[in-house]
Amino acid sequence: MRRVGLLLALLLVFALMAFPKQVAAQETLTVYSYTSIEPWMKEIIPIFEKKYGVKVNLVLIGDAGEVLNRLILEKNNPQADVVVGIDNSYLQKAIDENLLEPYKPSNVNVIPKWIVEDFDPSFHLTPYDYGSIAIVYKKSEVKNPPKTFEDLLKPEWKGKLIVEDPRTSSTGMAFLLWTIGVYGDKWLDYWVKLKENNVIVVKSWDAGWEMWDKNQAPLFVSYATDPAYDACEDKNVPPKIGALFLNETAYVQIEGAGIVKGTKHLELAKKFIDFLISEEAQEKLPTTQWMYPVNKNVKLPECFSYALNVTNPVKLSPEEIGKNYKKWLEQWTALMVEGKSPDEITGTLSSSPSTTTTGSSGGICGPALIVAIAALPLLLRRR
């Protein structure tokens, strides 16, 4: 009987081993980001999912400014675990709104110290890429491109410059900060002249690229790596796209990823931040994001030799941006949308920019062309 009992016990053990195990509920990480990051995410998310046996729910929300606004609206009931794409223009606002859970990645040593120090030493956000905005043009259409901010005010460029709305686009906010870095407290005087010259304002980078690509205007605020994109993707060597910095200055945009405060998947969110700056994720970034990877061990593709080199970046600290962010946006809106003059906005007499430009004059008699184009999810790149 003992042998029979033992035999039955062994049979029971084998039966349990052979019986299919119940599949545990798969952990899901929800990631918020901007629309044009999709090519990079499509490359790296399957790697992360396979590595950790999880599911990533990627939610794409227009431009980076719209992503931040969504997080603020959901602040008391967060729906995301991780946010990817908050740059140095929006960093301080995200911190002030208490949206982020600080986390210093375990592999942070792959990031050069200057990037961390210039971005966020508190690690509310971890930098994952960087690059400079620039004015781009098609060499076949523009033979003598502008070289300074003042050049953009000349009659020959009237209605021919596309910029993004700083209220909804991180690229647009970066351009606004570039002008503030150059003109200081006289930036409103410069923008009123841009308005008189019929600058075209669009909702997002995607919308601006589509308009520019269809030759609806020859100049566009985009990125210094666009010539590299043209060389790599479209095989144009030398590139047909030209890019330039104005006044021999540049504004460097650093983008970061962070853990949303209130996440129910904290440990998995930490793994995702670590993964974003790993070599296996970063090596796929240059030719999908068309920005520079922060991981110092990643080798750049040869076509990046066509990107502009930054030699004189404009310096605005996240603290300075955070302190003035709301005021600057309100002033920009009052000028560009509500039609107020710099005097009305500041309450003081404003003087013109230091350099007088042919064809420009005081006042706001010429309305800007504000174009509200829906942000179509283009299969391109950028925020």
C-alpha cells in the first residue's frame, strides 16, 4: 500500500507539473509623450517589453507643451507612469507643478556631467537627448538666407518665416527663449516687428514641417540636425536642406524623461528611465529622433557631420525660465494674439531693438498670420 500511495503521489506531482500554469496578469507601464517621438519608441519599446516581460502603453499627445498640459489636468488622478519629452523650456514648470517623482538612474554615469548640470541636477527629469534649434531652408529655394534676427525683419522675408506657438510647442518655446536670450527685456520690441513682417505661427513642429515641406513658406524654425536627416534618410549628399544659426548664437534644447508622481508601477518606471539612456536604446535615437544621444558611448552615424556645430549657445537657466515662464507666455499672447503693444503689456515705454532694420517700423499695424493647423502624426521625427 505504501508503494501504491507513493506512486499516486508521484503521479499527482507529474500531473501538476504538466498542467499549464495560470498566466499572471501582465504589468503595464503607461508612457506619455509627443507625437513625433513615435519612430524611436517603435524601435525601443519592443526591446523593453521583451526584456522585462511587460507591456508598454504609449500615449502620444501632440507636442511637448500639450503633454505637459495633460499631466497638469490629470495631476490629482494621474493616468501615466512615465513622461518622455519635457525639455529645459518646460522643466521648471513641471517641477513647480509637483508632477514628477525624482529618480537618479543607476546608470547615470553614461551621461556627461555638463548635460546633467545644465538640465536638472535634482533628477526630476533625466536627459535622454539634446540638440539646437535653427532656421532651415531648401537650398534650391533660398540662395541668400538671413544671417541675423534683424535680417528676418526685412521686406524680402515678409510672410516667409514659420515659427511654432510657444504655448503648445517646445520648439516654439525654444525659439521664444532664443530671442529672449539675445534681446533680454527688449524681446517684445523684436517680436512686434516679426508680427509686422507677417510671421506665420503654427500649433506644432509637425504642422510647421508639413507646411514648409509643401513650399508654403521658405524659412522654418526647426533643428540643426535637419541637414543630417536629409543626408541619411533622403540620401542627399550634400544635403538639399540648409540650416543656420542667427547672430552666431544657438539655443540648445535638452529633453528629459521622468516618473509621474503617483505612479502605481514605480519600480518598473525606474527600469524604463534606466533603459532610455542605455546603449541599446540610445544607439537607435540619432536616426529616429534626429537629436544627439546623451550616452557618451554611442557612436554617431556619419551623416551627422552635416549637422551644425554649436559654438555660442544662449544661456538661460531652468530657474530663470521657471521664474518668468508664465509672464513671458502671457506677454507673448497679449502681443501676438490680443494685439496689444509692448507699451500696453509692460506698462513702460519700450525702445526698439538695438539694431535698426530696413523696412521695419514701430507699432503693431500689421497683424501676424496665426495659422491653427491640426498636428497630423507625420511619419517623420521631432517634437
